[in-house]
Amino acid sequence: MKLTKLLATAAVALGLASTAMADDKTKVGFVFVGPVGDGGWTYEHNKGRLAVEEKFGDKVETVFVESVPEGPDAERVMTQMALDGADLIFTTSFGYMDPTINVAKKFPKVKFEHATGYKQAPNVSVYSARFYEGRAVQGHIAGQMTKSNVIGYIGSYPIPEVIRGINSAFVHARAVNPDVQFKIIWAYTWFDPAKEADAAKVLIEQGADVILQHTDSTAPQAAAQAAGNVVTFGQASDMSEYAPFPRVSSIIDDWAPYYIARTQAVMDGSWESANTWHGIGDGMVGIGEISDAVPAEIKASALQLKAKLASGEYHAFTGPLNKQDGSAWLADGETADDGTLAGMGFYVEGLEGDVPQ
Amino acid sequence: MDLSAINPVLLIASLMVAATPLLLAAIGELVVEKSGVLNLGVEGMMIVGAIAGFAVSVETGSPLLGLIAAMIGGALLSCLFAFLTQFALANQVASGLALTLFGLGLSALMGQGYVGVKPPAMATLDIPVISDLPVIGPIFFSHDPVLYFGVFLTAAVWYALKFTRIGLVLRATGENHDAAHALGYHVIRVRVIAILFGGACAGLGGAYISLIRVPQWTEGMTAGIGWIALALVVFASWKPWRVLLGAYLFGGINVLQLNLQAAGVAIPVEYLAMSPYVITIVVLVIMSRDKTSAPGSLGRIFHASS
């Protein structure tokens, strides 16, 4: 009895001491959906975290929890982080949206940043990258690289971000190759190498010779490499270990500048709830080096497209574009507004199959 | 919708590949549970096997050595479980869960230097003429050796449990460890051997994913297959052939649903995505309506004094 009491007191004292010590440091928490070694999405977020540490050194302390399932478990992890004295918490997957809002209500003094979502609150910012601009470049290359005119697409979950990517890639593949077709598989996971490999193999068996992925692991790259004549693109991270072939280019997410800026804002006390959506122009979306497996003229036109997207001269969704059912969406020359893009739940004309509801 | 895009021969061939890791892990766990021990650490042993096998085969250039290392790795990790539950008499559920968490962390640590490395390829069976036969060739005679080993192991476990003295002792230990002890069998020894066997099988299953099915190393790459293996053993009522059936059914529907999606079949994707789980459970539940139940001493701690 006495011993437990003693231990409990010690623990409380220790807890107090550590909170007191944490106070002069800004504590930044990260909640990751996959492992930091996934080589894709979470890997890049973790690079952003390391950049924050490097930039601020002793003034900042970062903590992270990896492979947190989207759901109640995420809420528990965030609550724990907030209780442990985190000042700023980045929740880096779409499925953390409601948990983030719920936890943020309980901790009004803690700042939250939710990636790829659309629900804001006084202490919850949302941020995302315009990945669809990268998808446009990808579609442009893919449409010209395919010989079978079948492009396989591994989707994760049917959420606006992923649907935007499919539409953007398709529009730009069709623009350079009117015969191109997309075969889409929904994996219903962000990270499951075995399932992603199976999906890639199935697409290849059904005639696809270009595989685009919106899942986080490098497994589809390995499957394409085994098949021998299939082109892939790095997703979220450069995945350059599969270059120059099958990986011919990639979309790279660069979160570091944003994470540093937001941490700085918390330190200065200037943090405000914001909605950030940056693209190629702001450097949040990068296009990985286009390898020599791509013919020079295709590479040149892809880089030109990238430059136009970066300068804002061209929007990835520029009319005339119809929805899948044939109804008009964008008139000639009209560009999509951010509101429509943020909630995009429909395919453009020419894509087959239905968006799962 | 274009069903002609689905090639049934390739479909069957790839379902066998998809089912093998699950089959290996589940057969190992079946033997463990038959001996009266519930080891929830399958996922952890699989992932440790996956990285141990991957690392060794990359370093030595030999896939075979990698597979052996995977079995050793899985068995070594299960040693920890055996020590905790058989000698320290710890709770099996808690120890098993701890083993999974430990295995996931340990494998991430071991795998630091292996992200993005390509393992040496495993040779597939290639018998002249026979492997080139239409239909039969790709389905039965063109796989990697581990796949055949999985089927062989199922048969061997079935035979050993049903017809041999070792199997009888193992089952006796699992059904009633006090009676087995009274008859003079060494309960702890039998269980430790069973646990090691389960660990080796799980390790091999893990290495099958990292060396043959994917093939690459990424953290957490077993992604829950160990848990499915655990469930499969229960739904298969602890019968080896039903485990095989369940694993093939699960793998098959998994591959089939991906094929149907790619072919643009009009069934909502959500139903397709959950179909492997639902159909496997339904079929095995229907089959397990006979009176077989769990081994009597499953999950109970044995000590000679009690």
C-alpha cells in the first residue's frame, strides 16, 4: 500500500516536472496513417517533421504516432497528444477529419492542422496540395507511353481528392491519346503492399501497360518491374529506387515549408485557422525527374505543361468538359472553381464505371 | 463491363499465390491451438519472418536461405512467447498481443536499411512440356516451391494429427492437459515444440509476402494477414483441409473481386471489397455446424502442481 502510494506520488511529480519542462519548448505532434518507412505518403510527412526539427532545433519538440487507423483510435491518439502538452498537432490523413474536429473541441488551446479534409474550426486549419496538377502531367505522359491504350489506376478510397486525381489524369491522357481507357480498382486501403501488388498484377493481366496509383506503398512499382514492360509513376514520394524504369516520373509532396511556417506561427502567437491549398507553383507539389525511358519530345511537352500549371497560365480542369453522364460541366475556356474541386464526386465524360458511394 | 478481360487461368494461378501466406500462418496456428495454446502473436511472427527472410536473402543472394532464416526468425520470436506462457505462466492473450506489437516494432527496426532494396528472385517450377501445357500448366506446374510446400504441409499436418502417435499426444495435451500429464506426457515440452512450429510457419508465411508475392520490404507489410489467419483457424473448426479451403476461398475471392472491379462489373465496389471476408465466414460457418469445438484446454495455463 505504502509502496504504491509512493510510486503514484513519484509518477505525479514526474508528470508535473515533464510538463513544466515541456513548456518552454513548442511541442508539435504528428498523427500518421502508415509507417514512416512506407516510402510514400507518410514518408514525406515525416520528412516534413524532420525539417521542422532541423529548423528550430532545441526550441521545438516533435512527437509522432504511426500506423494510426482512421476512426476512434485516431481520436484516442490525438487526445493523448493534446494531454501530453502538444501545442500543434498535424493529422495527416483524410479519415482523421471528424476525430480531429472532435478532439479540437475538447482542447480549444491546442492548434490542429488536418491534411486533405474540408472541415475547419477556430483551432483547426485544413491544408492540402493540388495533387491533381501533378496528375495532369502524369496523364499527359501516360497517355503517350501506353501501347495497349489501357491505363490501370489503383484508387484508395472514393474521396474527392482521389476522384480529382483520376479525372485530371484521364482528361490529360485523352487529350494526347483519344483511344485511351482507364481501368480503376478501389483498394479500400491507403497502405497494404500485398493488396496493392495484387491490384497491380490484376490490372497488368487485364492488359494495362501503365499503372497509376493513389495508394502509399511501392508494391505496385515492384509488380510492374516484375512484369517488365509496364510504366509506373511514383506516388507522394519520388520512389526513385524504381527509376528509370518502370518509374518514369513521380508526384512528390513537399510538406516541409508549410510545417515550418505553421510551427513558426504557433511560436509567434500568430497562428490562425486557415484553408491552404497549394500546387506546383507554390512548391507543395513537385514533379519527380522524368527519366530517359520517356522520349525527349514527350518529356519536353510534359515539362511545358508543368510550367504552365505552375505559372497559373493553365488550369488542369479547363473546359469544355462534360460529366460522365454527358451533362455539361465546364464551358469552353471555363475553369473549375475550388469549391467544386474540393467536393468532387463525379467522373468526367469517357471514364467507365461508377464512383462508389 | 467486359468479362472477357478476365483470364480464368491466370485468375486461379494468382489466387493460389494470394492464399499461400494465409495458409502457412493458419496451419502453424492450428497446430499451436491443437496443443492448447492460443498465440495471438501470428502477425508479429509473420512480419519478423518477412524481414528476417528478406534481409538474409538480400545479403546472401539466395532466396532459399532467406526462407530458412524466416522460419528461424519466426521461431525465435515465438520462443519469447513460449517462455512467457509456459515457464513464467503469463496470460496467453496478453502475451500474444504483446508479441505482435513487439514483432511489428522489431521488424521496423531491422528493416531500416532494406527499404527500396530488390530481393533475388525465387525460381518457379519449370518442367519442360508439362509447365507449358495449356490451362493445367499455369495452374498446377508453374509456381514457386513454397506454394507447393504449403499444400504439402497441410496434408502432413492432417496426417500427423489424425494417424500418428505424435498427433495423438498433441491433441491429448490440447484437450485435457491434466489428463495428458497424468498419463506421463510432458505437457510443457509438447506445447513449446508446437509454439516453435507455429512460429516457423508464420515466419515462412511472412517471407512469402516479402520475397515472392510483393516482393519488397515495407514496414507493416503483412497488413493484418496474421489476424485473418487466427480467425480462419476458428472458422475452419481446427481442421487442416478446411483451413486450406478457407485460405483459397479468401485468396480467390480477393483476387476475383479485384478482377471484377478492373473489368467494370456493375456490382457496387463496397460489396466486392467486403466479399472475401463475408463469403469465407459464411461458408466456413455452414461447414462447421457439426459438433467439433475448440480444444478443451485452449488458452488455459498448465502447471504440474495444479
